[in-house]
Amino acid sequence: MYELFDFRKKYAGAIVSEEDLQLARSIREFVDKEVMPRRQDLEGGWHRDEKIAREALEKILTKMVELGLQKAFLPKEMGGLGIASAVTGYILSEELSRGDVALWMIHPGLISWALYPALASNRMDLVEEIFKDKLLDDKPHKACVAITEPEGGCNIMDPAMHGRTIRTTARLDGDEWVINGEKIWPCNSGDADIVYLTVCTTDSAKGDEGIALIYVPANTPGLSVGKPIQKMGLCWTDLNTEIFYEDVRVPKHYRVAGPGRDAEIFHDLSAQARLFASAQMIGAAQAVLEIVLNYTKERRIIKPVREHSLHASIIADMLIAIETARAYSLQVAWMADHPEIYGRWGSPAMLARCSAAKVYAGDQAVWVINKAMELMGSYGGAYDHNVEKYLRDVKTMQLVEAGQQGGRLSVARGLYQFEW
């Protein structure tokens, strides 16, 4: 039988350290013990009760803080774990997502995403001022990266747009940036208590030179959020709202890097999000494969149904889909760890690879979960068996970061450049 839990075999094909393997084991044990029994509670039960969901999430996030995940990407010299490897991040994302697709995204993932611009631009002053104390706290905290807007949606992520569709503006007034505009859909937008890393423009006519990344602390006057948007999947684990900026004032030095460089870091963020989204969806597919293996072992038509050739061939294709998606995503993660060979995260070639990983993983994960429902019959759609939850969550994740179609355009632009 396929050894699902042999981590050396699971992550074969990538250069994975012994520390990464131990991390994978620790996270899997944590997920099995703390997350799996609470999967249904995390979205508030069948009736989506907010109180049940928030209580379950708080317990799990507190345990994640105890594991050190909140400070995972904080530099060691500041008391963090100093994780900087994309391969390590991939493993964290996949293993957490096996329990719930949103867990990586809303906690260590979003913290890493918000922290990256300061680290990449060597703005250790911002790391110290904005992040350090919260990340070293023994209580869970969240960050938000505010990108998409009501008018242009995810188009502002497209490098071919050169930031010209950004409508959230930043105007310099003395020693302060004054930000006005509106965002929608960012993860943690109703829950972030550390910072809102805001993508805005100083002048949309300047294109990439006008793109600005500015840190807005969560308690800044003029910053407000709307009601949670009710969704098909990730119902309470990932809170999405509108975000309003009304003459929000922050210190001048809260801009990350400056003209041109902010745009490069912005596209780095997009590539990172796509790669780790692939890990999230693969983690969900892995969880569903485990459910199917157990179900088809116990379900019998004279003998266990997984021993019938029809069922066995479908299960084999499910494994092929997961393994190929994982292998490619891990390959891209390894490439990201070697920018001297493959280029920085947001280069056209690397953005194409990260987009390809997300597109392929999403397509395969949806296919795997759909086949799981067919193999399990009515039980596949039954709430108590969790398969339908993974399907809803993965389908929702496919929409993140420009969706399957936007991702394919980024893949094409890795081969040849074109403008709109």
C-alpha cells in the first residue's frame, strides 16, 4: 500500500532537509490531534454558527502559536525561527491545509506575506516597529495584505497593467502618507490586528513607478471594514470584507521601498501567494484521498470496494494527480530558493511557474475531490464525511490571486511579453 505518511517518500524529488521532515511530522501530528476533530466546528457547524467557529479557531490558533508558527518567519536575531525557505513554507502550507485549507493562509502565511516586503527591502526598522512584539506574543495575531478593489478586482496584480487600474491613492502631506480608497476580499480583512499592508498608487499615470506598498497599522483612524461576506467555502476561517480608507494617515517611513522597487516586491508577493495556494489545495486533496482510502476499505461489495478494478483505477488516478501536482509545486519552491539561477519571485519566468503550480494544483484538487464524491456515493456529499467541505474550500481557493484564467495569462507571459 502507498505509504502516505512516509515523509521521505512524500517529499521525494525536492531537496528537503531533516529539519523540514521533522517539521512535517510535527505539523501532521498537530493537525491529526487538534484540527481534524474540529473541522466542522471551524465553519460553525452545519448552520455556520459564528460563535462556534470563532471559538474553535481561537483554540487552534493558540496551539499554533505554542508551536512557534506565529514567529516562524521572524528573523532569529529578533527571537523568531528565521524560516526563509520556500520549500519549508510549502511543507507548512500543505500539512496545515490537510486539516483546513485556510489555516496556513490566515496565520503564518499572511504574516509571512505582510512581513516579506520589509525583509526584502532590509527595512528592519519596520519589522521592529510593526511586527516584532505581536509575533513574539503568546496570543494569536493576524495580518492583512490589501490588494483587490471593487472596480478592477484582481487586475491590479497583472504586471501588464502597470498599476494603472489601482484606485486607492496615497498622497504625501509633510511627513505623512494620506490614503483614500476601498479594497475588497483580502484575507483577514475583518480580523487583522497587526497591520494592513496596502497596495496603492501615488499617481496611476506613472505606472509601476506610482505603485506604493504602505503599512497601515490595524488601529489607524480612518481605516474601517464592512460586514463579512458570506461565501461558499472558507466560511468563517477566512474572513473577507470591504476595507475603507478615509484620509488614513501613516508616517512617511511606513512606505516599504519607494518608486519602482515597491512594484517589484508587489509582484513577488503575487508569485508567493500562488505557489503556496497550490500547497493548500494539494493538502486538501491529500486529506480527501485519505478519507476515500478508509471509506473504500470499509465499504464492501463482497470484498472491499477499493479492491475492485473500477474503484482501484480511480484511486490510482487520484494519487497520480496529487503526486504530480506536489512534485511540480515543490520544484518551483526549490527554484524560488535559488534566485541566482531562476530569478526573483516576481520575475516573468518565476511568476509563470508559480501561476502554473496554482492552476495545475487547483484543477487536480477539484478533480480528485469530485472523484472522491463519486466513489463514496451519497456519503461523499454528506456533511459528516467532510468531503463536501474540502470541495467548497478548494473551489473558493481557486479564485484567489486572479483565478484559473488569470493564472494562465501569467503563464503565457512567462513565455512572451504582451500588453493590454
